[in-house]
Amino acid sequence: MSQVSTEEEIIEEIAGGEFERTPVPQSRLKGWKSFIGMYAGEHAAGTEFMIGPLFLTTGVSAFDLIVGLLIGNILAVFSWRFLTAEIAVKNRLTLYYQLEKICGKNLVMGYNLANGLLFCFLAGAMVTVSATAIGVPFDMPMPKLTDTMPNSLTWVIIVILIGAVISIIAARGYDTVTKAANWMSPFIVLAFLAAGIVALYQLEISSFSDFWNIWGEGSEPFPGQTKFTFWHVVIWSWFANAAMHVGMSDLSVFRFAKTANAGWATTAAMYVGHYMAWIAAALLYAVYLKSPEAQVILSNGDAPPVAPGPLANNAIGVFGIIAVVLAGWTTANPTIYRAGLAFQGILPKLSTVKVTILAGTIATIAGLFPAFAMKLLDFVAVYGFILAPFGAIIVFEHFFHEKVGIIKNYAEEACIKFNKSVFLAWAISFGLFYFISLQFDVFLSFVSFPAWLSCGVLFLMFSKYFQKKNT
């Protein structure tokens, strides 16, 4: 056995197999197939069953939806490939440990808490999605778009059982998460495709113009929903996963990649999941909107419910119910895994298994409240806006630290626990652009990229000033 192999085994033993505070060794790197399976499974998944129908509630037009998604999704792929994956294979560290080196332990604990909780809430929304499918055979009342609280004991029991299973899978680590995704994703993708085709038949679509006319020139949004235009679709679809690509959360995933080209695996996620699956799910909702039940609800000035389980069951029966359950799992599994890593930054003495179970418990509790799923478009926008600017800290330091003349990983080098350059850059950017969004009624996703750029630039400026002052 070589000395290198021995060292790698020692590192793996110390890190407990997940390498939370050490670079991933060569022996544990994974090929692009692992990432295609994981990303296809995660993004042709539970969120898609919610987001597709929610696009219809915004009154979006055919051109804005179809072309807007085409452009927004490729921007997301470029962000993963040329930012996230590029940095991940250079350092091979989790987001949380990388930020600790830059920000200091005390500051990054606050970030880890916010990040972990937001991931838990997202995973909770996916538990909600799966629960709508499990509840179909039990004739369970489905949550409405306006619901926030659990509506029955059956709902509570189903959510708790689903959350327990998801948490156990996620707690088994990265390999189990990817294996689960690889097993489930082909089934889910096939289900989305089949559901979309059946929905086209139910809508009596016989030509491309008939398909186009489902959205047509657009319409007024449903009560309580924001009207989406072309730019809403482009920017929202680009930043739907802002925390994961420009926010650098997926450093924790791509640190296992052999090369940065693994970032192209996200193409499968975006165009199978965030294109085909969103449109297929929207078609399912379009079928429901033509039903007498939905027409009565609309005539009363209310928005018809968006419950993925019944929608999929209406199209492809039991196959659809199973697909919705698995779709919720494949999104929640890696999301809870990421949340567990975030919590481990706060509670380093706890094992990966324990912090992941903690994250799963919080996600399950969140899943009891349908509002996280029913307001998913708004939640995802807020989630990205809060977390993405921290990714700019890593990106701007990585690419510009030598040109600007600042010390890389300054908190680690200077032995400080709170890097005020990071805090000031984030706080000013967050405060300024959130104020603009509120004061001028600007869609939050529209200011996410300016806030990200602002945070990166201000970080370099403050770092230059404070580092020079302290030398």
C-alpha cells in the first residue's frame, strides 16, 4: 500500500467519511455520472410539481414562459460550471468550512444557522409535496394555496412518517443520497414525461399552436399572486437555485468532482427538471383548471388548490402518486444533507448523522405547515436573496484577491473570529437592495444579482482597507 493511500485512509477515518473539515482525498472523487444522477433526481423532483402549476397562477404568457425558461436555465448552468464547480475542485472544501476560513467562526455560525434553517424549510416544502400524494388513497383534504396550518390529523401523521424516512436516508451520508437519487430519478423523469403527454391528450392538444394557446398572451394573475413577465421568468429561473450556485452552497457537492466539467451535469437538472418537468406540471394544473370544481372556485374569486398528488393521480393514476412521493424525497434528501452540514458548523462535536437527523426533524415540522410549499415562488426568491451574497465573498476572493492585493482566507491567517469586512459587505448590500425592493415594489429576484455583485465588490474594498490598517 502506498504512503498516499495510507494518508487518504487516515484522513477519511478522521473526517468520518464526509470530510467536513478536510479536503476530499483523491480516492473519494466521483465521475460525472454521479452528478447527473443526483442533479436530475434533485431537480426533476418535488419542487417541480409545485413550481410548474404556480407559473400558471401568475398569468404568464407562452413566449415568456417557454423562452424565458430557456434563457434563465442556461444562465444557471453557466453559474454552476464556471463559478461553483471551478472553485470547488480547487479547494475541495464544504461551503461552511470555506466561509469559516474567510469570515471567522463567530460570523459563520450566524450564516450556518440561517442557511441550515432555510434549507430545512425548503425540504419541509418537499415533505408537503410527498404528503399530498400519500393522502390521495385516504381521501385526505388537500391544502389550499392560502393555507398555513395543518388541516387534519391524517395530514400530521403522513408528514411525520415521510419526514422520518427522508431523514434516515439523508443521515447515511453523501453516497447514500446519490445512490437514492440515481435509483429514483429515471422513474421520476419518466413520470413527468408521461404526465405531460397524458395532460396534452386531456387538453385535446393536436398542434403546436394549441399547445402555445394554453398560456397564450397571458392573463391576470390569480388572487394573491404576482404577475410574471418575460424578465420575471428569466431572472427567477436563473436565481431559483441562487443559494446553490452563485451562493456557493454546492461547493459541498462538487468538492467530490474529478474536474470542474462535472458542473455541466446541471444541464440535466435544468432542462429535464426546470424545463420539461415545470411545463409538464403546468399542463397537469391546466387540466384541473378546466374541471367543474376549479371553475366554481375561480368564479368565487379564489385560487384553485395546487396539490401535486391529486394532479398526478388524475393523469397517470398510481404511477403518478408514487412519482410525487419519490420526487419529494429526491429533493428533500440532499437538501437535508446540506442543512446537516450547516448545523455541524455550529455544533462541531455532533456527528454528521446526529446533525442530519436534527435537520430532518426541523424539516418535518416545517412540512406540517403548507405555506412553505404553497408560497414556494416567493420563498425561493427570499431564500436566494438572503444567502447568495455570501457566495460572492468566496467568488470575489478566489478570482480577485491577488489583483486587489488582499490576504486570502484572512480570518484563518489573522486568527480572528469575526471578519467585519464580510459582515459590512453583506449587511449594506442586503439592507440597500431589500429597501429598494420594498420601497419601489421591485420583484425581489430582480435585485438579487445586484446585491450579489455589491456584496463582492464591497468585500474587496473593505478587506483592502481593514487589512492595510491592521498591518
